[in-house]
Amino acid sequence: MPTPQPGVLAPIPAHARYLTFSLGAGVSAQQLKQTLTQLAAATDGRQVVAGLGAPLVAALGASVPGLKTFEPVPGSLVDLPATQTALWLWLRTLDGQDPGDLLHRTQALEALLAPAFTLSEVTDAFKYRSGHDLTGFEDGTENPAGDDAVATALVHNAAAGLNGSSFVAVQRWQHNLAHFQSLGPAKETELIGRDRESNEEDEDAPATAHVKRTAQENFELSDGSQAFMLRRSMPWMQGSSAGLVFVAFGRSLEAFEILLASMTGARDGQVDGLFQFSQPLSGAYFWCPALREGRLDLSPLGL
């Protein structure tokens, strides 16, 4: 029976590393198939969560219903970079593992994937406090849990090879923390819509507050269910730059697109207060296959 990659539903780890890969120059479909077969055997879904992008699926002459290339939201009032790549790997530490293990795992995977894939970007991330953003606000508030998380994040009642898989939206946001910290508690609460210390929602927050723009229970998917996502975001820092790698899993990409339209003003002209101190640097979609007998189930791709 297919099972989800365990890292999708597991809590965020203490340390992580995100790798994105582009297709190698002149790579053939046969080379891709051989390399993906090797990756399928090397991916446990726990220490390495794998996501395949639309460019890779297209290069194989295959299709995954619901998978698409990330594109800016029509009518968006803010800039949304689209940086779609072929392959996404989320490297995660387990209890007792050292962050240095992520480096060795990166090197092994880069060697395994070459020359079919070329490493495009590496982002190191970490758990801050008990799961907070670097602004000090709790991240992932009202995330679904238990059976709700399973129903939210995983494909079900679909064709063979798709059940247990997941779609993921990934954006890397860069915060202007100096600016945010200069605003003071009242303005911070106005932008986020929650009190930083108590995490209680401010009922009087403006319509542009982040919690108001992303109140998942207030939006409906095409099947009539609420637009929930399972968020597994983690802070990142490099030199003096820092921010959040936003990661949201879903049984489809619809919930993310609905909420992004709300955040960017495309829905009603109201832009999320988040954009006053943070900007996305990237944006991409991926399909995370299920596991079968302990390895990635790539049967929907003919593998």
C-alpha cells in the first residue's frame, strides 16, 4: 500500500536544508529515468523529502494531474517571483543528528543526480524557539493536525500511484527585520493581526492584517471544503540576510492559490501587511510522490 513521505506530516526538524535542481544540459529522457530510479531508492521520505516539478515531468513525456508551473497571480498588486525548477529536496535532521550531516547528504545527492540534474540553490534553515518566525511570532498557527492534517495534505480517492502523494508550494521570503523591529508592538500587531506574546488574535485588526488575509476557514475550495494547507515553514539566514522558507503541503495547489490571491490584493485590492516588511524571492510548485515498499512510487511517470 502507498504511504506518504513521512516528512510531510512530521513536525519540522531542528535543522534542514532545501536543495533545488534544474535539468542538466542536453539530458535525455532515458538519463532522467535512470537517475530518478536511483533517487527513488535513495529517498526515505523522512530524512529526504522529494518533490518533482512540472519541467521534469514534462521532460519525461508524462503528466501528473494537478501539477503546474508556478506563475504570478493574475491581478496581483505586488511582485511575485516565479522560479520554477525541476526538482526539490528537503533534507531534514532526525533527533540526535548534527547539522553537518546535511552537508554530507547534499554532496552524496549531488553526485547521485549528476549530470542529469544541476544543483541550482541551497538554503539552510532551522527551527526557531518552539516553531516561531524570526519576527518572534508563532508560525503555523491553526495548522491542521491528526486526521485533519492527513485529509488536508495528501491526495486521496485518485488514480493508482497518486494516493498518498502531496503537492507543495515553496517560497523563500526575505524579511527586513530591522524595519519590523522599529515599528513597535502596536504596529506589529496591526500588520500580523496577533499579539506576539500571547499569540491571541486581535479582533480589531484591519482587513490587511496577515491573519485576516489568510484565514483559511473563510475560503472555500471547489469541492466546498475549507482552504486549509499543512504548513511546514522554517526560518533561514545567510550573512545579514534572513527570512522564512514558506512550505505548504496540500492535496492540491488550490488552497495556496486562493490564499495567495487574497494576500496580494488580486481578490479585493487589499494587500497583506506582511509585504510591508517581507518580500518573496522565489516561488515554485512540486509533486511529492508517495512511497511504496520504502521507495518513491514513480509509477505515474511510467517508472
